Amino acid sequence: MNIRLFPAIIASLLVLLFWFYYSSVYSGAVDFENLAADVAYVGNEECAYCHREIYQSFLRTGMGRSFYRPGAQPDIEDYTDNNHVYDRQNNLHYEMIAAADGYYQVEYRENDQAVRTHELRRKVDYVVGSGNNNRTYLASENGYINEMPVTWYSEKAIWDLSPGFNRLNMRFNRPVIAECMHCHNDYNVFEEFSVNRYTGSIAEGISCERCHGPGQLHVDKHMGATDEATSASVDRTIVNPVHLSADLQMDVCRQCHLQGEISVFKTGKSSSDFRPGMRLTDIKTVFIEDGLPKGDFRIASHGGRISLSTCFTASNGSMTCITCHNPHEPVQERSRTYFNDRCMDCHATESLTALQEPKNHSNNGDCVQCHMRQGATADILHVNFTDHWIRKKIDILNEKESDALFVRKTALKLRDFFEEEDPAAVIRQGIAYTNYYETRHSEPAYLVRAIILLEQGLQDVPEHLEGYYALARAFQLQGKDQQAAAAYQRVLSLDPTHMWTCYQLGRLYLDEAPERSAAYLARAIHLNPDNPKVWKEYGDALLFTEDVAGAKTAYERALALDSYFATAYNRLGELEFYQHNDLEAAVTNFTRAINQNPDHTLALHNMANIAILSKDLDQAENYSKRVLAVDPEFSASYGTLATVSRERGQLAEAETYLRKLIALEPNNQQALAMLRQLNDE
């Protein structure tokens, strides 16, 4: 041995020994002080004061550019030439516009002469997405934030419907719930008992503190501190994930990159309660599909997919996300060679070549190309993403299998990713099935499973409020109102201030006990006075109790909170029409409802009724046919068309419409009488 190399070898060994000691002592064993709930977040600017270089690099990452106001990032979209999207399924056009006062999405519909019969213009208030893959746009009113229907897809440089809108176009009404906001942005103040309302100023971009925890203690310690005071090997005032165990490191990433099918939060917990250094299972349970399809990888599924990899399971905790990714550096600035080299850090090329002859296992080979599937994810079209399930052989899905990932035809089975076994685990699975039915796939089998699990689990944990609420919802969705009411009352016995329970009881009693309905809805409003849907339901209950003035005030309050609330406009129009006989006010409100939703069947039908009263047969026919184009089983419109045909002397046509109505409503006495009159004529 060259004696001059000996000191260098000794030094290297000392470094390795220190690293092994450091890892064994500090990995997962550090009690970080900033996990305490009362430690405040300070914002990126405070971090940048001392960590300028890391901060500037992080701002170039997808996380650093995840959420911002329009204009804060350079335009990459085409707002001039190819700025049109047509939703053929719903016959809606969209045009994206960059104007002097901001960016807009314009929804419109045309008739056969290319004349616009509907137009709705909404301004973009926030942008989600760095643009590495796509940009999605949000609109806000009174703090209620909704996703807009069109997204820019960067790789193909095209506009198309936003993710999921190709299956169900929610237009401008898809709520940005707290969990979505949490993973795409920094922490914001979410209004309790709302679905998508945020109070105060909205943050812009995922912050340093998402991975390091709140920085108040760290800033207080280091501002003005001496070098001697900051020389401790581990600073316990801020989380550095390198000092966490492998599982806790993974949980830092999994908080957003373990999408699953649906998540259920633990009692009293929400997205913003997670802090690096905690276990994710302290905050929520993530449910995945049992027997996960091999091709079903999603835009935020990395944490689940990598767990299927032999590379991960065989590493005994030495492989984590940061083995290949530095969260401070933009992934797009890393070459494919960089990631292939990470594979070579663990795999000797000689042994790989011996295992599998046909592949190129040289140091210049492309590991990612062969062992990590590339392509569109199962939930977002037009993106080229990397499946983090590393496999020796990747089975390419055929077209039928690929299409099946987008359409649920049969009920799936949900499984807890972390396989928890605490007493409330069964309850959370029941909650997951109820929520999955409501938000993802309205297959009745989910409600059956939910009720079985919830009733079983609540025997062991009888004070589980969320479990009783989910049980009540499952019964209500099944139409079992008595069982639902009993479960809701159990919720209120545990927490009399549970606003959503008061709201649901108000809806439950609306038809049979409107006074009781109004009382529960009034309680809900007392607990949250700024929810437009509760005000609308309250107006309905008051109208049923013949408090017309109170109902009008309630509808107007709903519209003050949400000026795009089509159903509230329709309700106000019905009140003016049927209670006050004010045709002008009624037409104004029905028209506003149709402006917000051109397929609002009730508003269209009400306009047809007004046209009949005004002897405008052409308009009555037009509105009725628009209703039936949306809902062919809207029986009342056949009655209107029968009336129009009869007035025109078209008796055979009137009879045809009446027979269609009677086929839907065999006991409709008015239709039967009109049919007899036609036969007599």
C-alpha cells in the first residue's frame, strides 16, 4: 500500500464511522421543539435571511411555484390563437382571454347560426401549478374558492378541460377543499364548517416550513446569536428531515404525495395539524384500492407507488424519497443521467447484467426508461409523469385496461395503507366508504359496507362523533330518514355545536316538518352565518312555513354571499312569481339563474310557464325543449308542450306529448283529463 495514501484512508474511515454514529444516534431520536402546537409559522422571508442560496433554488422548484396570483409567473399559455376548448358532452365552449385587467375564462354556447345563446365570464384569481406539467385556475368570491373548468397542459402546449372535468364538468362550481389547498399551497385559515372558504390573506406557494415545521423558535434562537451559541450538532428548534427515521422522513413527503383513493382525518385533526417529525397516522388514515391496478398511478401517488418497489422494501429503511430527490432543487434541472446514477449507487452493473441478459445494464444504460413507467397518469390527462413503482418488468396496459382506470363500473374495496389496528380503525373505514360514495362513485354497495362497519365500530367506540355523522349520512343517502335522524341526534348529544348535523337535520325535516326544519337551519346559521347553501335551505323551510318575507331575506342573503348561486336565483324567482305574482321580478331572477347555469331545468321550466301566461307559444316551446334536452324525463315540460300544441290546433302532436307525460306519471290526473278532452275534440 502506498504509505502516502494511508492518512487519506484513515480520514475516510473516520468520516464513515462518524456518519454511522450520527445516523444511529439522531435518526428518529431527536425531540424537536417546534412540533408543539403553539409554535408559530414565520414565512419564507425569514428563512431566506440566512439561507438565501437554498431559498432561491427552492423558488425554482415545482413546490416553490405551486400557487400564485395571475401575472406572478411568466405567461406560458396561448391566449391568442389556440385558446378555445369545446366540451362536446355538455355543448359548452370555453375561451381563455388575457385582458388589460386580468385573465378570464369565458363559457358560452352557440345556436345553429353560431350566435351565442349563453355567455358567462369569470376572472382568474389564483393559479395552481408551476407549469412544469400544467396550470389550473381558481376563482374566488367572499373567500369561497372554486376550480375553473379549463387547464393549460404544458408538455402538449394545449388548453383542455381541467382534471376530472372530462368526466363531470362542474363548470365554475368545483370547491377547493382544505386538503386540496393544503397540498398545493402553504397553510391558510380555513373556515370551520365550510367546504371551501378561506379567511384572511391567501398564501402563495408551498413554504420551507412544510418540510421543516414552524420556524418561530429557530428564528428566535438564531437572530443575533453567537457562533458558539449555535454550534450544537443538532438544532432542536427546527426539523431537519435528515435527523428523522426513514418512516418519518417518508411521512414528510407522504403528507401530499400519498394520494390514495380517499383520506379520513383522525378525531379533531385537519391537514394543517401535521408537522414534520410527526407520524402521518397521527393525523389521518389514507385508504387505497385493495388489489391496486398496476397501471393506476396518479399525479400525487409517489409515496404509495414506491412502497410497492423491491428497491424500497429491501432497503430496510435506507431508501427514502430524498435518496433520489433534493427538494431544494428543481427536478427539471436534473438530467436523466443523474437519476440513473442514483440507481448505480446501489446496483452493481455486473450483477444486473448476469440477472437479465437482453437489457443494457452498462453504466450508460437508462434505468428509468425500462423500470419506471412514463406516461399520462390515471387522474390527469396530457402529462408525462413517472410511475414510482420500480419494477423489473412493466406490463403495458391495453386500451381497454387503460380506459378502465378512468371509469368506475363496480364497487372497489378500500384498504388502509398503513394497516392500523386501533379501536377506531373500523369506524374510519366506514367513514371512508360513506365519503367515497358522496364524492367519487355513487355505487349503493359503498353505503351498505359503510353502515356495517360503522355500526360494528361504534359498539367499541361509542363516543366517536365523526362515526355517528357518517352513519347518519349513509342512512340519509339510502332514504332511511328515521335511522338517519336518530344518528344525527346522537351527534348533537356529543356536540350540540356541530353545524353540519343541524344543516342535515334541516334538510331531512323540510318536507314533513318545515317548522322543525327551519329551527335546525337557524341553529346552523347561528354556528356559521356565512354559508350560502344553508341560507338557501333556510329560505325553503321558511317558505314552507308561509314566512314569505323571511324566505326572501334568506335567499337574498345567500346571493349576497354567492352571486353565482343559480338555484338561489331560481328560488327567489319562484317566490316572486308564485307568491307575489310579480312577473317582471320573476323573469329577472329566472334569467339570472339561467345566465349562471344554462341547463338549470327548473328555471327554464319556470320561464316556459311565464311564456304560456304571456301567450308567447314560441318561447314556451323553446324553453321546454331546452329542459328536455337536459333531462328527457322532466315530465312537466311534456305538459307544457302539449298545451302549446293544443293552442296551435296541433292535436295529434299534443296527444303525443301527453302520452309521454303519462308514461312517466301514470296517475297524473290533469294529464289524463286533458287527454280525454283531446279525444272528445
